[in-house]
Amino acid sequence: MRIVAVLILIVTFNKGNSQNLELWVSDPNVIVGEKISFSLSISEVDTLEFLKNSKFKFDTENKFRYSFEIIPEYTGKYDVGPFSIMYGGKELTSNIIEMNVLDPDIKAIIIYLELPEKVKQDEETTITFVGALSSLSEINLKESENFHVVSSGLNTSFTFKDGKSIKVIKKSFIVKFIQKGDFIIDETWLESLREYSKIESKTIKVF
């Protein structure tokens, strides 16, 4: 099965026709039902060039970009694209990205834990959940009489494996444990956890 879509956008630039249309996704490996974000861009086309003499500083890349999302409903390998755009009277066609849509029961959806083996009562410590799925950013620690959440943070990075870019998401929580004891951190500690996600549980000793 192939997902083949054609996007026609009419843009009015006055530059040359040598640019390429690029289709991009952060990670081509997803699971059924997970929302995936794609973007289309024309390389070397600065849509905000007239702002270069502005007194403002822009933090984002000033490129033509069109973003869209899809949700795969079946497992397997599927092609997304090619897409096309009319630019300066010429049709530019994007590359094709092969998506690998996986079953929810695979190892890739396991959420891993990074935390110390033991920590003092009332001392701040960091518990980090690590995984590849975008839904990891939605999780939160449930309220508990055993600990207090001081703050939380999200970090996304990319690593290369077998020549492919793999997304790594880390959701961290700084907590203070109110009670002493041995605590097993697992799915029951989290809210907004997708039903197909699994946690590699670990124990932390509070003394």
C-alpha cells in the first residue's frame, strides 16, 4: 500500500527555479495511531528576505515551509509523497519518505528510566523517562503522598543509527520524596500515558 499525495500550492516568488522541494520527518519509524508531523520546504528560498534590514531579530529559520500531520491506521511500510508545488511557473516535486509503521507491542515503544538507586528523604532528585515516541512529551507524574514534584522539563535530540536519524525524547521531573522506603516506579506513577506504552520499571530507595 502506498500513500501518495499531491499538494498544489501557488506561491508568488520572483526568484529562479533551481530550488528543490524537500519533504522532511523527524523519525520515519512510528506506531499505529501515533500522530506524525511532516514539513515541506523549498531549499535556499528565504521568504522573509525583505526583513533583513529590520530592527527585529528572528529566532526561527526564515524559510518557506508547509507543515501537516498524518495518523497511520495500519502496520507496514508506506510511501509518503511525492508532493508538488508550483514555483515561478515551474512544478517542483519532493522526495518520497518511506514510513515504517510498527505494531504497538514492539520493543521500540518501551520507555526507559534514568534515576539514582538511592536518595535522601527531602533531597531533590531527577527522574527521567526516555523514549522515541512523541507521546512521551504528554506524560506527567501523578500526585502522591510519597513525593512532591518541584519542576519538569522536556528535551528532544536526534541520534544516528544505521544511517538513519532517530528521535530521542527525555521528560524529566525533579522531585522530593516525603516518605522513606523502596519505591517501584512503573506505569502507575504516570498520567496521560498512552495505552500501548510500556515502562522498564526501576526501584529507588529513599533513606
